[in-house]
Amino acid sequence: MILSGACRMDSTAPRSVLNGKTRRVPSRYFGIASLLTVMAVPVFAAASKARPIQLPGYKVVPVHYGPLNQMIMSAKINGHPANLMVDTGADQIIMDANVAASFDVRPSQRGLRYIRFTEINGEILPVGFVQSLTAGSMSLGSSLVALRNSSTSGHFSNRVEAGNSGVDGFLGLDILMRHKAIINCRTKLIFFKVDQSRPSQLTSVALSEKFTRIPLRRERNGALTVPCSIHRQAGHLLVDTGAFVTVLDEGLLKSFGITLQPTRISAHFTGGVARKISAARVNDLVIGDFRVPPEKLGTAVLPNFALQQGSTHINGILGMDLLFICHGIIDFDSMNLFLK
């Protein structure tokens, strides 16, 4: 479905991610407000005002934002230039099988008995092997890659074609956690730890810069969550850099009497279920101890796989719009999210 402001919600791992497809627009903006023709903050103007945090013992790799808030990292896969979307909603690197083959990444050719498989959302996928992955001056070593066939599965093509951004695959949690990465959403930098003996100074630096520290939790199925409350009702949010906007559970907001504003945006969930996304002004969203400024956020009837992560109940998906607006820093060393 392609509408003026149509979007998709799918999953690259056993948890939800939100992505969008829309007609091209002259500028790139963060937030659902821009889709409602409400004033929003241009990425380039806002990001230029942020002061980068310096961290000894890390190598820094710049990223850039593509259409619909895609955080894209330029990399080399087996020596071939590639663009990878940084996606904390994915457990590992995921690529289309045909695209991966152009980077010399294939499943074993020695017979089916030697091919390794992985399961993503109930789909059994072959696994390829990247011998060399680099980004800037940072060597990220070798890695397994889940290979999807876009001709039989619409998920990969729908996410990659959104905004026509030239994305070749998704960089997931395996690489980010292995190298204790720190993602600074506002300054468009990712720090990869190279000196394991040096304690991270991020917490002290961030607190001195008036950030609020929020504990990150890895659920049993791999999902990243943070505690939150809306109208003082406690819950959790999925932390998903692959989600282009923050989306809260529609039923929860309705139970509080919050007015919903219809939009032309459609959400497509895993399994082919289509839902409408509405907008709602939320004045009392608290993430950890951080009170989010009143914002117009997305809301939808979230599917069961998103609402329940093991024993943890989910109230919504924390996407790139709020992570950018609130100067989000995701620290996989201390397992904290910093907002201000």
C-alpha cells in the first residue's frame, strides 16, 4: 500500500520495528508532526547545534540520516562499499540474499547439510558469513548475516525501498553489543570501544551535561526496553532505532481520554495486518526519570508480538524522532539510555 504518508511496521527480529514509505519531500524532518504539516525540526539545522561528546578509548564512525529518519552507516563488506541502517530492533546483520551475493556473502555451497539457518519471526533463513566488515577506521571483524529473499518476502524490500535511501542491509545488536557501541543520535556519531581496559567516562560526562540516565534492559527474546509511564501508569517502551517515529499503544491512550487525530498514515504489521496510525498530543510521558516535553506522537493498535515481550508489557515503541529530539545516547557498555 502506497499512500501519501503510508508506512510499514514490521520486524527484523523477534520484536517490532517501525518503518515508513511516503512520497519524496524536499526536506528531511523528524517526528510525526511533519507528516501532519506541523512545524518540525530539520535534521541538518538541529544537529549542527549539538556539541559532540569526546570519549577516550573509542573509535568514532559518523552516520547520516536518510529519508524517514533512517540512521545510515557507510561501511565496507568484504571490501565492497555498503550502506547499513543502524537498527537496534534487529538481532544481527540482515541483508537481501541477492544484495549480499554482490558483496561475496553467500550461504555455504557445499550442500544443504552444511548450510546454517536462523529463525526470524518464524521464518527460517539461511546464514551467510562476512569475512570483513569495516566502518571508517574501525574494523568490526567477521560476522554472520541472515539472508532474506525479497522476491518471496516483502519485509526487506519494503524497509529498504522506504524513501529510496540506497540501504544495503541492517546493522543489528550483535555488532553493536560486541563492540560496546555508543550511539549518539543527535550528533550522528557511533563510538566503538577499542580499549577494553579503559573504563567508560560516558556516564560522568553525560550527567555533567545534564542528561538523565535510564537503564536499558535486554529481554529474553533480545528486545531492548526502557521503563516508562503515561498518566502515571507504569510500562515499558521498545528502543528501536529502526522505527522512524515513536508509536504508543492506542488502547492505552484512549483509556486515558486522550484525543486522537486521524492521519493518512497506514501501518503494516508482520503477518500482513494493516492498521491506521493516529496522532495524539501526549503531555505526561516519562521515560525512566526523564519527563518528555509535550509532543505530538504516533499511536496505533499494536499487535500482540509488540505488546508482550516475554513477561514484560510494552506500551509503545521509542523511535528515532524522540531519540533525536531528546538528544538520545544509547550506551551498550553500561546498558543505559541517556536523554535530555
